[in-house]
Amino acid sequence: MRNSILLGLYLLLINGRVFAQHEHLKMSMPVAKEMDKSIHYNNDKTVKYFPKVVRYDLYVRDTTVILGKKPKRAIAVNGQIPMPTLTFTEGDTAEIYVHNELNEETSLHWHGLFLPNQYDGVPNLTQMPIKPHTTHLYRFKIIQHGTHWYHSHTGLQEQIGMYGSMILNKQDEPIIPTIPLILSEWTDLKPNNVHRMLHNATDWFAIQKGTTQSYSEAIKQGYFKTKVKNEWKRMTAMDVSDVYYNQFLINGKNESQFSQFKAGDKVRLRISNGGASTYFWLNYAGGKITVVASDGNDVEPVEVDRLIVAVSETYDVIVTIPVDRKAFEFLATSEDRTKSASIFLGTGDKVKAKAMPKLKYFEGMKMMNGMMKMNGDLDDMGMSMSLNQMDMNTVMYPEITGEISDKSNTEKDTESMKGHDMKEMKMDESQYNSNEMSDIVTLNYSLLKSPSKTTLPSARYKELNFELSGNMNRYVWSMNNKVVSESDKILIKKGENVRMIIHNGSMMRHPMHLHGHDFRVLNGQGDYSPMKNIIDIMPMETDTLEFAATESGDWFFHCHILYHMMVGMGRVFSYENSPANPEIPNPKLAQRKLFADDRQLHIMAENATETNGNDGEVMLSNTRWSIGTEWRLGYHDYHGYETETHIGRYIGKMQWLMPFIGFDWRYRKFGMDEQEKNLFGQTNTKDKRAVLSVGVNYTLPMLITAQAEVFTDGNVRFQLERKDIPISKRLRMSWMINTDKEYMAGFKYIVSRNLGISTHYDSDMGFGAGITLGY
């Protein structure tokens, strides 16, 4: 009897385990951690796989971390950053319960997955946001394999922890030891503050990174003419990355080691770039890197020395441990080469990869001067560039063009690089490749080839042309000079093929991502063109993509640099005659909320308190509109105040023109009925003035703002002003002159992000010195 009871309990236990593993695998916090072990080994023997329902419970909570210099707020899922690695096998059904324990809305997008539209995870487009303290279920079939990842698509939550790997294994296929790696970055600043500062053309990130490119630096390195020409064409300093980050991470750590490997072992690294805005260079101290998949799709193996991973892109690579009792560094370096993160494979003495040298920014500035026309367009000079084959930034790479030196790094054209002087390049870019310039083989899209045919079904083609547009001065990024809220949905029909021809007319790289679909990259491989869902498009490049329209509903297509997406660099593809989405009960309300992202106003404020008075400004602006108020309050001989308020709308792709309406209010007690006369012979009282105005601002060469204004009292004023001339790394100069015979000149030394030491002379207020506070 006792044995029968024990046998029954044993059978019950076994059946319970089978049920849990094969029918409804519940992933609570501790189980999720167990599944998130970095190494995934498969049995060398192929066994029959039975698809199952795989459940994960994800608990989204506020937390505090020290990933930079200070304790800062982050969002953890199941108590960890990055979020748990979710592992499925092709054929499984995913059941993912998201428990939002935040005091704000959230969402999760399954990047690169084919799934029903209502589970794609874009708030206010494919679902309403997950409300605080509620639970939301995502349930979909796994119908593909490969390396993917998932992240929040709500606001800027991705920047503070909401990203994680998602591994979809093939059925019945043995694989080598595999390590999922998710790359990311960390800033001690609040993401909303980062976003705001980018719109306000802050110098602070450049100061932190050492990339200011001031006039004194230009003179010291022999690039004075280059700097002048740069500003003559209304451009600011050259950079390849927008934000300064305190730390770069791989799987949430700056450095880690996998010591279980020995000489001869091959390791498959499943790499996802979960960074908000950082591209990463990948190098391996143990030799070549073999690329075997991209964006979850297999490619014919290709050996390279290095590759750059665009924001949100994924690659599967295989590396080999060459020597026993040594640990070899796999190094991920930010594109601006300020910092890096790494893992070490093997045990014993650490063999480091060669660090990437600092970029030659003035060479990059010189290149951009040659590319930029006076109207702000890029001049392709008859070349047809595509697929990252010609990396325009190569002029800045010391490892290819030579180290920085006082003798060679001058205005004189160098002969060390083909095509350095872009206007003298005669060859067709289709015959040109940056890899021809050195022994370093860098991956580009033309090297990717699918192992099987990827031709689309025979169907009608719908062709779309996009120009990626924008400017750094106001941090506006758009497509065909329109943001999402200014654009209609792009209607497509199920059963047709869609071809996109995309030209990057801006000065930044843009990783363009299509939700819910893979597209063919037409790269010269014919029927075997690779399939991807992200393509990195460099300045001046034109790339052609095509996909089969096989779904229904609304799908987002956007730049995956988080701060570019949030200002509206994207479009919505909408299938005609799609059934209503049950997750969007009020489509008009959802659309208003979706459009609110790129219509958000950003604030900038600065106030100088000096010995001669107080002056400052406050400005609210978004993609098109600006509302600004300036004021001056005088001490000593100048008793009074004046304020000017302007409300304007920026016009044109480069937004150099802004018509405005304004209000000028001033009171200055100089004497009974004392009058002042401007250069046009018009007079007005110095004692009291309150008038409305209409006018226009226009950005001239050398970044000088010209302002013409007509007031309701009949007076006219013309003014020239230049702010923040970069004299040295931290010293800035400003000046102003107008037809009211007012003038000003001043200097500011930047001490910290919000503090400067300032001095200026004003025609009314005289000389003063003090401090300037900024926000």
C-alpha cells in the first residue's frame, strides 16, 4: 500500500512537470532568471521537437541603479536590467503577461517579429498603452527563428532599462555554444532632459566627449579655413553621435568573462543593439569575425575584421578561441569612440582587442564642407552610393588614413585616401568600396547574401520614394520634410509588393526599421538578396528595399534612433480594408495621442545676473513652432526694463526662415519725453513703449541671425546677432547690433551644464560681469 502511494505521488509529480514544461510553462521571476542564463547549449543529437505554449510573466517596476556616477531612476523588469532574455522555439506559442507596476503607462514591442498587428506593441497605433497597475497579455505564434529583441515603445523608457534579448531557436537543429549579447548605453541624465537639450543645440555633450571643434582648436590643428567654411555654410561642429553617455554595457555590464571556453572552441554570439542612439563597432582580439545572420535571417558566412551595428540591428557572428589558457576580448566601441564595453572569452591571461583611435573631426568637417551646398542640400556629385560600401566617415578613421599629427593634419589635401577631395572623385561609386583603401575588411550590406532565394511573389509593385531630411541646429528629423503628425497614412493593399527607394539627404546616419515585415535589400545578389528589417542609411546614400504586403492593419516605419523617432521621423503603412483593431476602441483619440509625440514642446531658459543688470530668455519650441521671450533689467545709470516676445513658425527643410508676430514692451526712465532716433531717422520715446510687431528671422552664413521687424507705431528695426561662437572648448562669444543704435558683445565660460561665468558690454547697460544659469 505504501509503495503504491509513493508510486502514485511519483507519477503525479512527473505528469505535473511534463504539463508545466510542455503545456503552460509559467515564468515567474526566479524561473525567468534561470532561463536567462547566458549560455544556451543544444544536444549534438537532433531530437524531435514538440511545440508548446511558453508563458512569461514580466513585472515592470521602478528601481534605482548606479550604472554611471550617481544613483539614478531606472525601470527594471523582473528585477533586472536588461529585461530577461525570452527564449522560444519556432512553432511555439508565446504567452507574455506584462504586469505594469509603474505609475505611468508602458508597452512592449517585439522587434523583428511576424505577429498579429494588435500585438505589435506600438502605443496609440496598434494598441492603447498599458495603464499603470494593470496587466496586458501578448499572445502570438512563433513562426520564425533568429536573434531578435524587445523593448518599450512608450516615450523614452527604452533609454532607462526597458530592452532585452529575444531568441527564437530553429526546430531540430544542433547549434554550437551560444551567448545572447545585448548592447546598450547609460546616461545619468533623465531621458526627457537629454531630448530637451538636443533641441536646444547644447554644447555640453560635445564638451563632455571632447568634440567641440572650436576656433582655437581649428587654428592649433591647422584647420582655420575649414572651420570658417563650415560656419559659412551654416553648419555647426561635426559629430557622429548626438549624446554623451556615462557608460556602455553588454548584458547590463561594462565587462564580463565567459571562462568555460578553450582553444578551438567556436562560439556563436547573438548580438542585438538595444541602445537608444548609439552605433557600436565590434572587434575581436582572437581574429576574424564570421557573420552568419542579420536581423534574424541567415546569410552565407562572410569573414570580416570588424563591423558596425546600427541602432536596433542584430547580427549573429561566430568567433573561435585561438589559444588555450587565454581570454580574448570581444570589444564593442561606441561610434564616437568615447568609451567601450567588452566580454572576454576563455580563461587565463586577458588578450585585449586594439582600442579604436579617436576620430579626426576636422577631416570630417572638411568632408562635410565639400558635400554641403549653400542651400543646405547634400551634393552627391554624380555618385551613386549605397549599402555602406563607401563609408564617408572613413576620412576620420586614423586606423585607415593615418594618425593625427601636426605635420599631416592640415588644410592641405592628403593623398593617403582615395576620394578625400570628394569633388575630384571621378569613379562611379557602384565600382567603389571603402574596403579597397586598407587591409581592414569592414562588413557592408553588399557582402550579405541569403542562402536561399528571397524573390517576392509575382504581383503589382507600389513604389514609394523617401528623402530622409533634417538639421542639427534645431534637431528636427523628418521624411520628405514632414513628420508623422503632418503626414497621412501610406495606404497599401494586401497581395501587392512595395518598393521603397530611400535617399538620405541629411548629415546623420539613420537606421530605418519596418515593423512586422522583413524587406529584401537590393544589394546586387539578385535572387539571393538578404532579408532584413533594419537598414542603416548613411549620408548621401540611396538604398532600395522591397517587401510583400501580406498582413493587415497599421505598421510603423521609422528611424530607430530614439530621439529621431520621437520628433516624428517615420511613417505609418496602413493596409486598405483592414478589420478594426480590437485594441484601439477609439481611433481618433489614439491618433491624437500618437501625434502628440512630435508636437511636444521643449523648454530652454538662460539668465545672466551681472553687475550691470539682469538679462535672459525663455523659449518653448517644437518641430515647427517657437515661442520666445527676452528681457533686460538695468541697474545703476540704466533704470528700467524691456521685454520682447516672439511667436513664430519655422519654414523650409533647413528651417532657416521664421516669420513671427511679436510684442515689445519697455520702460526706461531717462528724462521727460526724451526721444531716441534710429538709423532710418525714426524716433520713439525712451521712457515708455508698448507695441505689437510682425517680422522675420533668417539664418545667414556664419550662423548669423538676421531679424527684420515692423512695429505698430510705424517704426522698423533690422538686427544682426550671433550667439555662442565657439572660441575654445568652453569659451563662447556673442554679439548683436541693430538699427536702433543698440549693440552688445559678450563672453561666457561654460563651467558646467547649467552654470557659466559671463561678461558683456551693452550700449544701454554698460559693462558687467557675473554668472549665467541655463536650463
